[in-house]
Amino acid sequence: MNGLFSYYETDSFLHRRNPSLKLLSLMVLMLAVTMAFDPWTPTVFFVGALAVQCFLGRVPLRSLARPLLFFFALGALGFVSSNALFYAPPPGGSVAVLWQRGALRVTVEGLRVGVSLTIRMMAIVVFSMIFVTTTDPTDLVLSLIQHARFPFRLGYGILVAYRFLPLWQTELGIIRAAHRIRGVGERTTLRGRWEQLRRYAVPLLASAIRKSERVAIAMDSKAFGALPRRTYYRQVRVTWLDWAMLAGTILTTVLILLVLARAGLLIGYGVVPED
Amino acid sequence: MDEVHIEARNLSVRYPRATGWALRHLSFTVVRGETLLLLGPSGSGKSTIGLCLAGLIPNSVPARTEGCILLDGRDAADMPVGERTATVGMVFQDPEAQFCMLTVEDEVAFGLENLTVPRQEMDGRIGEALSLVGLKHRRRERVDRLSGGQKQRLALACALAMRPATLFLDEPTSNLDPATRYGFFQLLKALRRRQPELTIIIVEHILDDLIGMVDRVLVLDDGKASSPAEEPARVFDRRGHALDEMGIWLPQVTALARKLRLAGLAVARLPLTVEEAAAALQHLVARRTIERGDDVHRRGTACRVPTTQSSSRPPAISVRDLSFRYGRGPLVLDKASLEVPQGSFYSLVGPNGAGKTTLASHLVGILPPGPGQVRILGDDITELTTAQITDRVGYVFQNPEHQFVELHVEDELAYSLRIRQHSAAEVQAAVQRLLDDFGLASHRRANPFSLSQGQKRRLSVATMLALGQRVLVLDEPTFGQDRNTAHSLMARLCALQQSGVTILAITHDMQLVADYAEQTAVLVEGQICFSGPTPQLFANRALLREASLRPLPLHELARALGIAYQDGTLPMSIRDWYPFFGLERPVEPDASPVSRSAT
């Protein structure tokens, strides 16, 4: 799968970290960014995350360019323009108008909120990408089962589904080609698309159901779920470095927030900007 | 050694919502260390036996059961599931749908983990199982990067790692090419020598490379066994006719000896292997070399079309120096060139992954043409619109379901005519003709997905002829079908060829090639390394080896007996053998009657 997000196979500090604790660290960062409303805090986290990805994750930034550009465009078009135009000041607040024509006006405050939202989203995207590109999906599921009490039956179900995704992608390609030969054009009207969806879905579902039944029988034939407990060949380890990563993440986050608050740039967390 | 390991007593199984019983009062025994072959038409209950044995029925697969199956004297139904699955190791047919992990060693470990084998012990057992199947060096490989044959060997390793007393193999080689199938059975034979205690139960269709290791055969028909399991030669001898009726393939040399005996020759005991056949037939050969007569040259099948007139017309398909790669991947086609004359029955063979489907995809413009040229009936494909291409070429996909676009059989047949705005009367007439020609008239209101495997295949061929296409390309047309359905389909294709349609069939089934294809092209690693009359291909052993095609058992027998035509080529199908034994060639094709299979 060469989608926007996929595991990048290499060896790095982040690749070696325990997936569950990595997930926890990620949540800390997400929380920190979500609670800040100014544009500076997410910018600092965004740049920091890129550096972490580059040096600790050893994932070439080039591979992040496409998804980042996509979200940047989305943010620029959606958040910035809508907020710049339609920002409603809080009661009693005033706005600085930059440009006005009729009912349309662009305000400084609106622009600031839009930019801040965009950067926030970009920061969150980079966090997620760090996680996805440096975490082997099998290890993630095993770690969730072994360390986070995730039920193993469900976990293995997810693994199987993951294994089958590329197969279904290939099969969809074949079905599309097969239909094209029948003379089915790619539809553009809404009704045509709906019809087309049904045509693709039936063979795909028929094969998916058949395959999943077969896999289920094959798994059961290897005694899957026959005993309440199972052992694990691949042990996902937790080392002091993993805890250090979590502690480091929390510490750095607090530090960044403190410095920004000191500089008077932080908005959110109950901190009110000086006027 | 004669210790009864498995015993079925009056075993009956019925699936929920099924119309009949899958197994009816079945009783049989299997001795420890024995190899038992299960034969029977599809739906006769072969797989159900495996599911019962492994305790998957009724625990994982809901079904009503009566009677019992005993493992070492203990009722399997009373054994804890874990113990039972550890006793019976299963290998299934579909290499894509029996794994759940991403890497080879994780996959082997999976079963051990479920049995709570301690971690320290797993490492050794994984290594041991993988070296038994010759996959030790691929231990850390991703499962999806293995070839089909390697995946089946991995499935075997997974079962062996659990140290089962019995292996149940359910059509393990039906997705593999001939050489890979041979390799899998060689592996099984080696395993049999190393672990004489291991009981093996196997379901298979193509028996030539397997039958030598089989101790007994149990024939199932409609969930019943009408006689106890016996050694193979006796079963083929006494029940040959019944097996014929059921559409079960005998090993080729056995089938030949049986036909010759029915024609009046004194064949004492039916042979199973080439060596046995050579010994049994040696003294009966009347002439070792004969002239290849004109009818012999055309091989007397239904496909008899004079090829002389075709030379003046442009070829149906002409491919010149075609190269192709997917994205930035390796070259799949490397300057492949192929010319298929109009009105011929052409086959395209080659090992798995050689690029056969990729080449065929270019003939209908599914793939953007790379360097090189493809001409259909004389015109460059890049200058034709998709509609023009599909007017000329019908393409039948390997899985018929992929092509279905409508909810009823008749709409399915009418589809391409309707989108071309043919009149209702025209459509009606064409649909009726196709329904009749392909024996689908009684299913006209059925949903295509609800048809049987053979019917689905016939429907997919019929839809591809609705526009009166002159060229028909088929990808593995007989895949997953029993002998009767396969032969009836081939007979239909022959009839089409007689009406002037050019047929190009991709296939792994070498006997089919020998029986029907006038000409054959061999694709190896993206290049056509042979194209020409089919007998010449089979006469060339070095080429067969290179293309990972197995020589036909009948040809090995011909060599062992010193039988050949004067031009050095070998007799292709069983009928061609009669003159060598001083017999008249039978008029009737040796395939089962076509009419019967339309049901």
C-alpha cells in the first residue's frame, strides 16, 4: 500500500520504541497542541516534530511532503479563508478590518484564528505520521495486547484485515478492468456512481466474505482461541528508554509551554493574552 | 503398524439451510502412518471429513452431526478443541486465505502460541518445521512476498510445527503450476519417508505425481462411500466406470491402460506410474513408429479447421516486441512477440508469474501499451477505441465473478448489446441464442452469483460473445472445474473455433493443451521462448524444463516404450495411441460426452 500513511521500514530510535508507550507520548503531544489557540505553540511543535521525525525516526522528510501539502492546502482553503471572512468577535470584542467589500470583510483576528487552526492541524498530522511511519503494525497490535490489555481475538482480527487490504486493492483493480471491457464507462453522474458502486461492491464483497470465512477456518484449525490464554513468540519489550521517551515528551512539552507563556505568546490553557 | 488411528462410525453431517446431508452414514478407518486419498466430485463431502476430523465441525463451522469420528479410540467430539487441532494439521487450497500474520516465522509461531507452547521452545520448533519444507532461509521473509508454491509449503510447515499425528491436505496444489505441484508432492514423499508414523489424508484432482505414494483410495459420492477404501489400482480397476461418470481424472497412464483394455488388449493389472505402465504395455506394442497421418496431425479432435487459408489474412493477434513494467517494478514483459493466426486454437503457457495475464491484458487494452506494438485483426490497438476493441476481442477473466455487472443472467447477456443501443428485438434474439448455446436457458432469471462454478464460467464466456467477437482470450478457463465441466467447456470452444472464432487460452493444464491446442506459445520471464505446433513443444524436453512445464506422463511413457511418429513427435491424446497397438482409432472423443455436462 502506498497510501498517504504507511509504515516506513528502517531502523531508528523511534522504530525501536514500544508502540503502546509511543502511542501514549503521541497523545500527550496532541493534547498539548489541541489546548493552545495561538499560532505560535503549534508552530513550535510542528517544527519540533519534523526535527524528531528526521533525526530520531530516520524517515526522509521527502516522503512527508505529499500528505503535508495536502493538509496544508485543505487548511489554507478551508480554515483560513472561512475564518478570515466570517470571524465573529466575542461579545464586546473589537476587530481590525483589513479589507471590506459589501458584506464581505477580512479581519486580522479571523486570519489569526484560521492560520492557527491550520498549523494545529498540520502539527497533529505530523505527530500521527511519526507514529505510523515508525511503528510496525504487527508490533503495535501485539504491544496493545501484551501491555494494554487489548483483547487478543480482536487484535488478531485487525491484523488479518490489515493483511488483506492490499489484496482487496488489487482485486478492485481487476474488477474495474473487467467492467471496462464489458463496456461499463466510469460514471460521473450521481446516480451512475451509485450504480457503479453496487457493481464493484458485489463481487468484492462476495470474495471478501469467502476469503474471510476461509481465513477464519484456517485460524481455528490452528487452535486460535481454543484456550483462554496464549503465549507469544514475538515479545514486544518495554525498556527504560521507552519510559524515558514518555517522560522526555512530557517534560519538553511543559517546557515549551512555559517558555511560550513567559514570552506572552501562548493563548489557551486559561492563559489570557495581555491586551 | 496396523494400528487404527482414525475411525468414522456412521458419520452424518448436515449444514444449516442445506437441502441435503453433506455426509451420510459414512464409515471408514485409517491406519496409523497410512496415506489415504479422497476422491469424489465437487460437493461430495471430501472437505467436510477434514473439518470433522479437526473438530472444526461443529465448533467453528455450525452443522448438525450424527455418528462419530474416533481419534485413537477417543470420540473427537469429547476432546478439548486445543488437543484435537493439535492432533490434526490442516493445509487448505487457497494460498491467499490461510495466513493471518505478516512474516513467515510469525505465521509458524501462530499455532504454537495458541497451544501455549513456551517461548523458549518455539524457536527450535519453527526452525525445524521450516527446514522440513525447505523454507529455513526465508524465515524472516514477509508472507506476501512468497510465491504460491512457497505459501503452500509454509502452510505445511505451520501444520507440522504443531506436531500433528495426522495431516489433512485439502486440494493443496490446485492453485499451483505443474512443476510446482510436482515439487510439492516430492516434498510430501520426502516427509512420508522421514516421518513414517504420520498419517496423511489428501484430497486431490490431478493424481499423476501423487498416486505413487497413496496407500488406499476412498471414493465419495454425494456424501456416501459405496465401498471401503482400497488400494489405488483396485479402485481404478473395479470402479473405473463410476469414476468416469463422476468426472474424476485418473492418472493418465492408468486411463490409457484402461482404454486399451476396454478396446480388447490384455492388460493384466492397471498401472499407476509411468514405470508400471511401461512394464505392463511393453509386450502389447504393435508398431513403434508410424507415419503421422493427416487426421492424426489434426489430432482428430473436434477442432478441425484448415489453416491454409489463414495465411492470406492478417493474424488475429499480432504482438511485436512488447515490453511492460508495473510502475517502477521489474520488466514483466521483455520484448515479447506473438502471432496468432485467425481461426486457430492457440494456448499460452508458462510458469506462475511469467507475465501471461499481463500479456493477455494488452490484447484488450486494459493496460497502457508500453514500447512495442499490438495489432488486433490487422489494426494497431492504440488507434482503436475501447468500444472498437471490445467489439473484436472478448476477454474472459480467471474469476468469472469479476465480470458480472447485472443482477440476472439474461440482463448480463444483454448488457453489451443494450449499451450499444441495439433494438429490443435484436437483443432478445441474441440473448435467446446465447442462453440456448450455453445451456443457461433454465437459469435466465437467476442471479449470476448464485450459479455453480461451471455455469458461471459458461455465462462469462457467453457474455464475451454477445457482440459477435471474432477473437476470444481466456485466462485459465478450466481453473477449479472437474473433468466433465472442463471438457464440456473445451468442446464449446472447439465449436466456436469451427465457426471461425480465434481462441487464445492461457492455461496451466498441460493435458488440455495437448488435447485441444493446435499451437502453443511459451512465455518465460516476459519473453516468448517458443511458439509453434503443440506437438513440437512436447517433443522438446529442454524447453519444457526451462518453462517449468512438466512433460506429460503419456510422453514419458512413449519414450519408455520407444513410441514416436516418424517426424519425432509424440502421440498427444489417448486416442492417438490406438494405432501403435494395432487398434482402430476410436471415433468418439475420449472426453466424457458433452451433452451430459450441461446440467
